[in-house]
Amino acid sequence: MSKIKFSITPAIRLLRDRQVAFSVHPYPYEKRGGTAHSARCLGVDEHCVIKTLIMEDDRQQPLIVLMHGDRKVSTRELARLLGVKAVNPCDPATAHKHSGYLVGGTSPFGTRKPMSVHLEASILELPLIYLNGGRRGLLVGLAPADIQRVLEPIPVNVAIEG
């Protein structure tokens, strides 16, 4: 059995440091391919591929939202839950400044700045999920319970049909 070669990202380093069991899934990155492309490459349901979205509230406080690949975030509902006027996705440069990752390679693990993490609650019901491993074309597979343990996310119900 040959070993899969991949670069050690801050996300991979953090997962190893926290002794999280995870699998590594490289795939050919496609600009604007999103979770539909990565799910096809891995042969998994897009619902189990989780997007890491860097957003800001109206006070420019960054936050992370973890959402099913086949769903979108109701920013209006998220803002209401957070008690702020608005929540909006960051532009790529701002997202990179907050996370340290390029858009398309953003992981919730090992971010440059500590940020609150908001997780769509139904993700916790899945047996296995796939998240970005910290670079474009690299997903990691892990149990949702490990996200709870490592990131201590706030469960939310803000998904809308994608």
C-alpha cells in the first residue's frame, strides 16, 4: 500500500496535535468547482462535504460557519441568532487575512486568528464528514464528534436549500 503524499498544513498539524483520527483525501482542485466537484472526485454525498465559510458581522468581527456542501447559509437568520444587524461573507482577501488560508482551501482548524465557529446542527447527525484540510485539493474525513471536541462550535439552524 503506497502512502498518500500531502503537505502538512496548520490544519493537519492541529488535528495531529489533538490526536484526532482522520483520513486524507487529495483530489484535483478545480477553481469554482466547490463541494460538488470535490464530492464527485471522492465519490461521496455532497451533503457530507462541509464548507468552511469565513464571514463578518456588522462590527467586522470574523466568524466561521460550517455548512453542508449542498446548502446555503441564511445570513439573515444567522444575524438574528447572533444578535447583530448583519452577517456577510468575507471577500477572498479578508477571509485570507482572518484565516490564513486561501479561499478554496479554508479549514476551520489551525486558523490564523481565533474565531467563533457556528456549525449547522444537522452536521452532527452524520457518521462521517469531509472538511478542507488547509489547502486547495485536500479534504480530511473525520467524525463530527471530533469537531465538537476540538472546535467547540455553536450549533445553529441556518441552512437553506442550495
